[in-house]
Amino acid sequence: MNRRARGVRSYKITGFQRPLITRSVRSTGQDVGAAFRAAGWTVGGTSRTAAPAVAAANLETGEGLAAAFNGADVIAFTLPQDHRPGVALRIAANVAAAAATAGVGRIVLNIPSRIVETSPLGVFRGMAAARDAIITGPVQSLALQPKVYKENLAAPWSVAGIRAGTIAYPASESTCIAWISHHTLAEAVVTAATRDVAGQTFVIGGPEALSGTDLAETLSTRLGHPVRSFTIPLEGFRDSLNQMIGAPAGDRIAELYQHLADHPTALAGGAAGLTDLGVTPETFARFVARQSWAVAA
């Protein structure tokens, strides 16, 4: 039986996916609030102290989480890309406990990537432990495991290269990936919040498994000039991420792409998970068409 979520909290609303999740929930006529990982962040230029139904909380200690979740039927929670040992598990346990204290009816967990259940790699084991803490916790929960986001290609650091004629990514140009958009993710979150799917995990991806060459061809048509695919060496990719967001994040995320290099079809599926949810994924051509591909000043 389907259910209606009267109040939804999106944690944390400042990330790339959360604004779309928030708008998608609002479009159904439901109330939406937001919780932040720390004080002083903003929502669309509005300070958290001025915005309605916005709260600050500490994920790592759990301080303020129950208060932030108070009055919500559903928590839409995106697990942060924090790969320090034990941190993701501690965060997930805090969210599950706070949701129970606040009387939340359901948690929709969005995991940063697909989990390979049989792999011993730390990146998968850390995400799996966090997922299990929520799924087996006291509140009805389900998990979404998206593949790779199309928005990675439209980010400012990617657009400049694409405009110059190169699409660079840490995967072989022949590796096919079922890229998913934030729009599709948002639809999946809204659907998961209201359908009778608690306790399940959905691997979700786009409708097409596209190679780097496929992406380059579509972008070439859209931009009107040749675009080629280029594979970023994993060592440089890892070191750059560690420098930007701190170790061991770069090490763990590089593990994802090393696993992909060793298992080229690992990210090629996912449309079936969306079909199970009743969500129609956005095609890559549609995604490309609605981007401006302008280089930020």
C-alpha cells in the first residue's frame, strides 16, 4: 500500500542532489524541511536562521539530530562522502537513533555509489556497514544505490575541458556506465518515500550504458565541435581528491574506479531498479540538451 509523507526532512540540503530532492518533494504538495551538518550554511542564499524549517545538527555526535527530525514522516538522507575509518557507520547509527527518537516513519537512504557486496575493498565495506545500520535499525528504511551522476560531467571543473574538446574521467573510454541524473534520483527518492518498499535496496542507473566514446559523440553534436574522451590516470585522480577533500577520501573513491577497471560491467546496469520503483530515468541526450555548457566566469 502506498503512503503519503506529510513532512519530509532532506539532509543536507546544500549538496548537489538535495535541492532537486527538495523541489521534487514540494512538487507533490508535501512539507519539506532541511537539516545541516553544521551551522552557518545557507539554502539558496537564505541563512539557516532566516529560512523556515531549517536546523543545524552534528552528524558525528548526533547532537541536534532528533530535534531536526521532529515532526517529519520521512528522512531523505544522503550518506556523506566521509571515508575516515568508522565515521560513516557512526553517522548512520546516529541518524537511525535520532529518527527513532523523533518518531520518524521512514528513512530513504541515498548511498554515494553501488556497493559490491562480495568485495573486501574498504570503500564498499564502509558504505555497507552504514547502510546496514540504517536498514536494520528501529525505523522502516530502504536504500538507493545510484551509479554515476551525469552532473559530474556538467560540473564547472568538467565543463571547461568539454568546451575545449575533451571529456576527462577516471574510467576507460570503452567502459560502459549507466549514468543517472539528479532529476532521476530525486524522483526515486519521492517514490521511495511513499511506496511500500521498506527494507529493500534498489540499485539505480540511467536507461543507457554509455561508453566514454558515446558520451563524446553526444556532446560533440550538442556543442557543434569535436569532443574526445580521455581517461584520467587513477594515481593522479586519487592524489587530487586527497588534496581537495582530504585523505583517505581520494584513496577510497579511487578504489571504486580501480574496481571498475577490473570489472568493466560493474556500473552498466541499474534501470531495472528504477522500473521496480516505477520511475522513468532521464536519457543522456535529454540531460545534455538541458545544460547550457557555459564556462563559469
